[in-house]
Amino acid sequence: MNWRELRDSGVTTLGGAASGGLDSCTVAHWLSGKGFEVSCFTVDLGQPDEENVDAIADRMIGSGAADAVIVPGREALAEAGLKVIQSQARYEGGYWNTTGIARPVTVRAILPELERRGAGALFHGATGRGNDQVRFQLAANMLAPDVKVYAPWRDPEFVDEFPGRRQMLDYCEANDVPIRPAAEARYSTDANLLGLTHEAGDLEDVTLPPGFVEPGMGVWAWDAPDRHEAVSVRWDEGAPVELNGRPLDTTAMFEEANRVAGSHGVGIGTHVVENRFVGVKSRGLYEAPGMELLGRSYEYLLQFVLDRRARELFDLLSGVISVQIYQGYWLDLATSAALAALEPITKLVSGTVVVRLYKGAVYFEAIDEADGPVLHSLYTDDSSMEAMGSYDHADAEGFLKVLGISAKNFGGRQFPSLGR
């Protein structure tokens, strides 16, 4: 859909997801110039790259928006991020889906604002070559099927006028649009409470080491202190409730985990050359220190409570949820069903695990039983080399004989010349 078709359909008021960056400012001013009344909504997702998120509203007003509002979203994002951890939903190469999960949270927060203003369409600045356009579109389609979605980067007239970043900079300078300093950044960053996504620019050149990226949530592992630190995380029915003995709500838990883990280079600079949903590959550099710290501690507890069959089911569901988030289907039935199937497992994860952080790594240290053991742990002395437990070595004789039947039948046919 182009802007003319949008106008001809009767839409005169637009509401947009605005980050306050170059794209947002350019789009808001350009659409205002086309005669639309533009409202801009910035969801406060705890963006660590914004010193004052309220300043974004002023920037958008200066870019031609008739209205600009900061919408709360930290708590909603933190709760969604916890579900990502509980499902261990990492995409290719270990990416914690921090941007993927933020898009449906953003759309859900913005839609009531559109309704209040009678806006007939939602616009966003996501590129036509990426995943975010899918995430914005599908979330809006599912939550508000009657709301139109306008994507400037899929409008030929917009793309003709702004084929690249340079043209947008020139446009903003010529029209006194209050963008941030116009110095060319070497890459693009998307930020929220859960993590940072760096891509584009010089990162597209895979012959360049990515060390030119300046971490926003910590330090590179090689710049981390030459000291290790033990960190305890207490989980109660799948939720982290204490960090180093300090009770925290979910949002504060992520903030503190980011601070502690980021200072040791944990979760900083995860490098992925991934398969985008649209069918192309892209290079991304990711930061998610709190997700990595909490996620690894959760996984350590899972190792205590999952038996073999439950582990196989968990891994299957985890893979499904990870791809669903990445491809924009967080609100889809398959995701809801997979999350519901994980609930009985999630309720079993209670206990305190101690990990040690050092130079970007998270090591298992111990289970702290001061507040009680891992309640549903299946770990016993049955596997011990020091005591008999309830597992009698002699009982394995019959087990191996049964296994041996099919092994011998197979071997006799596949390896007939051996052992003769």
C-alpha cells in the first residue's frame, strides 16, 4: 500500500511506532507533508541507549507530529522476556530473540492509543528487507484486524526519494528536522531492556572484526575485570525472585542482571549470521547480559528436574517457540499452545543456583540449599561411583541383554565379515 492509496481509502490520521531515530523523524515529517495528521507513540521499553526517553516525544513533535506520547511498556516486556527464558527460546547462533519479542509488546501497547485518536492506520519504519516488518504487521493483524498497516519502506515513492541514509540526513537537515547529530554511525542499533541488536553499516562487511562496536550494556569480554564473581539466583516456580539474596520484581531483576552480567562481558557480542524470515542472510551482533545470566541459571536448574522424555519434549517446544518469536508469531495459536505445554515444567523450577562470571562466561558453581533444595530434583546417588544407592549393578545385566538382541541382529547383517 502506498500513501496515496492510504489517503484514498479515507485514512487521514496515522499513528506510528516511533523510536526517535533518523527513520522515525524522516517518516513523521514526510507523512505530515503529505497531509496526514501524524501521532507518534514511543513505548518505554527501558532502552539503555536513551538517557531520557521523554525527549523522544519532543523530537517527534519537532519532526512534524501533531501528537507524541510515551507509552509504558517495561513491565510487559520483562514478563515476555521471562517467558523467553522459561522456554530457552534462542534463535540461530544463540540469539535470545530480544528484538523479536519486543515488537508484539510494542504493538499491543500502541493500539489503544490509535483507537483513542481514531487513527485509521499504524505506520512503522521497518525495512522491507527485514523481519520487523513481519512482526509489526502480524501483531497488528492479530490484535486489531481492521487497522491498516502502512510501511513507508514498501512504498515505491518513499524509497525513490530516500534510497539510503544519506538522503534522509540531507532531507532532515534541509527541513530542520531535529534528528540526533548527523555523524555517520558505523552500524545501526535497536535497544530495549532485554538486549541490543547491532546490524547494518560496517557490520555488513564480514571481513571486518566486530570490535568497532561499542557495547551499550557492558564491556567486551577481553575488557572485563581480571576477577571472577559468584552470583546466586533464586527461582520460585519458574520465576527469578532473588539475585544475590536481594528480592526483586521481574523488571528490576532484568535491570540488575544486566548490570552485573554486563560488567563481566557476559552476553556481550553474540555474533550470528542468521537466516531472516524473508529469505536472506544478515549479520547481527547481539547484547543480552541479563538474559544470558538468568537464562543459563534457569537451564542449570532444568538439568536437575527434567527426565529424558521431558527433556526431549522441552527441546522440541523450545525450538518451536524460538522460531515463532523470530518470525513474528508470538501471538499465534502455536506459540500459545507451546507455552501452555511448558507450564507444568515451568512450575517445577524452584531452587537457588550459584554461577560464577568471568570474562564473558557463565560457569556453574553450586546449588545453594540455604533456602531449601531444588524441590523437584531427580538427581540422587543412584549414579554414584561411591555408593550403591537403589540401583543394583547386577540389574543392568538383563537390560543389556535386551538391548543386545537388536544390536546383534543389526551387526550380523551390516558387518558380516567382522568377528567371524
